[in-house]
Amino acid sequence: MFAKAIMLLSMLIVPCTQVQAVDIQSWTSPQRARVMLVEAHGNPMLDVRIDFDAGSRRDPPGKEGLAAMVAGLLDAGAGTQDEEAIQQQLASSAAQLQGFVDVESAGLRLRTLTRPDLLQSVVELAARELSQPRFAQAVLDRERKRAIDGLQQRQEDAGAMADIMLRQRMYGAHPYGKPAFVTVQSLQAIQRDDLLAFWRQHYRSNTAVVSIVGDISRPDAEQLVNRLLKDLPLEDAALPAIPAVSVMPAAAPLRLSRPGSQTHIMLGMPVLTRDDPDYYALLVGNYILGGGGFDSRLMQELRNKRGLTYGVSSHFTPLQQAGPFVIALATRNAEAAAALQATREVLATYIKSGPSEAELAQAKANIIGGFPLRYDSNGKLLPYLATMGQYHLPLTYLQDYPKAVAALTSKQIRDAWLRRIDPQQLQIVTVGATP
């Protein structure tokens, strides 16, 4: 019966690997931006995302939080329009336009109807926000206070503090650690001149990736990109290279005290790059370990068998340099030590033995079968295009992914985890009402 179950799961994989190709067009604009386009003419809607190498990894020392502040204030005044005028224009156009930031990139997201008058108006507004941000002092003061209030609230939250301290321990002074070093002092140090200097240095057309999904033709998309970027500087001087990540020496577990009935536990280390040769073996292996919900090893062992937690998960975040592998859970204070020990045991056993054939067959069926649902709308597809453009992934990435998953063996996964995940190198943080 067990063998039949494995065979049935394996059979499910074959038809699911035939993922319908997405017609992705790509070119370099006259402003030397990389453009990614998918035409989708079913609805008169357009989604656009403009990414720059302006993420939090570019924050200068002592002014952590600057990249987020710049991105957050792009839509708070541009050219002759103040914040209220911009919001009124967006409301009358039924459009959405807002800044975003993550570790490696920042920029604007745009959603609009494609009626010519509405589209032109919103695109011109986006172009002004990119090339003529006002960074009004009153708005900066308001948003800085809001950021400080949010930071102080996070510092009172055990789960958020565990995340902050784990990133500090994993990355230290490396640029990927910047989000974890935002403080009241660093936010207070940010002045309007800092916003302008950061914007001038990082919001340049030749580092932009423009991703477009929706009801637009290639010629019209080319004109749209030209309008968006026409007033941005084109700088040949390269931004500083992001250094490789060095795995920090493992230290004794860090224990922070916070009131509450639960202790939050996080373990992690830097591992995965976007071009990593072990990319698929690590990601699929993680699905089996802790990324697959209730079917994962960690959930089976810690929740179902031992009752130590309501939920435990693990994930990889691939980046240009080594992004983090993290295991996270919460447990009753009295069981924190037992939950941490059990987590380490499950991980060590998994690394040593790898996944079973049944686990791998189930993981493949779920990952491959559900993969098209990850980009079954314009909004879901847009970040995939941005990622492909930012990291120079092949245009066939969406078709290559399920094929690569289907081809994996349990031995390949085991070998990758043995080579890449050293339990002795994991940084460990616990935050809760425990000493």
C-alpha cells in the first residue's frame, strides 16, 4: 500500500511539469533600464513596477532606515503637487501608486486602468515622483515619528525582536544586516539632505528594472518606459559592490526576556544566493523540512507528536549574496528548552538522512501542481518579472522551475543539505519570559 502511494504521487508529477509558457518580452530601454513585459489583454488593467538598486542594504552607517524613508516619501509630494493633490489625482483616476522597499531594491508600484487619458495621467505622475520628489520637511518629520513609534512597538513584540536579533547575529556589519540595526537614533539622524542625496545616488535609470503586466502592446510599453524614466539621471559610476557574506561564528544562544506566556525561538544562518547551484535542492528540501505546512517534518515532530508548538516553519530567502535560512517557532515558556532541543534534533536527523521517497514525491506533487497558481494574476506575476530582471534570470525561469523540481532525487537533496547546512553554525535567539 505504501509503495502504491509513492507511485501514485510520482504519477501526479508528470502532467504538471507541462506548465504553460508565459510569453515574456525583454529589452534594454534608451535609458539603459532593463524592461520585462507580459502582454495580458483580458482586462483593461496595467500593473507596473520600477525597481532600483536602492534597498536597505544601501543605508549609510548611522542612518539605517534611510532607504525605507526615501521610498516611503516618493508619493508624498512631487513637482508642484503636494501629498493631498497626489492622493486626489489617484482617487479620481481609480489608480494605485506607492513606494516600496526591501533589502536589495526599492521603487514604485503602479496599477491603473488602460483608458488612454487615465493611463497617461498616472504615468506622468509616477515619472514626477521618481524625478522630482519633494521630501517636504513636515512630511519627513511626521513619517519619522511614525517610524519611531512603529520601531518601539516592534521592540516590545517578542517575535519581532527575535527576528531583529537573529538578523544581527547572522549578518553583523554586512549590508544585509542593515534592517536589524534601525534605531531611534538612526531615524532621528536622517535629515532632508540625506533623502535627496540618497535619491540622487540610487534612483538612476541605468540601474532600473521596469516590469509591466497587462493590457498594453510592445510599442506602447516602450513609450511608457521612456516617459517614466526620461528625467532620471544616467550615471556610469557603479554603486559599491555588495561583499560576499561570511558566516558568523556560532555563539551561545542569545536569550532575551520579554513578558508573555510564550517564548519565540529562531535559528538561522546565511546560505542561499539566486544563482546557487544547490538552489532547487535546498528549496525543495526545505519544503519537506518546514516549508510544507502541516505535512512538514518539523510540524509532524514538534506539533503532532510532541505538542510543543502550534506552529513551526522554515524558509530560505535567496539574495544576490547569501540570503538567510531560518527556522521559527513559538512555544510555552516552560517548554522552550525542550522545543529548541527537539528542533535541533529534527534538523540534524534530516540533514544526516535526507528526505524519504514518499516525502519527496509528495513535495514534488504539491510544488509542481501548485506552481502555476503563484503567478495566475497580473499582480502575482509582476514580482516574478521583477526578480527575473533584477537577478538576470532566464526568460524561461517559470518553465524551468517545475522541470528542475521534477528532476531532483532524494540523494541530491541530502547531499546539498549535508554540504550547506551546518547545525553547529546556526545562530540561535530566544525571546520570552525565560532567563
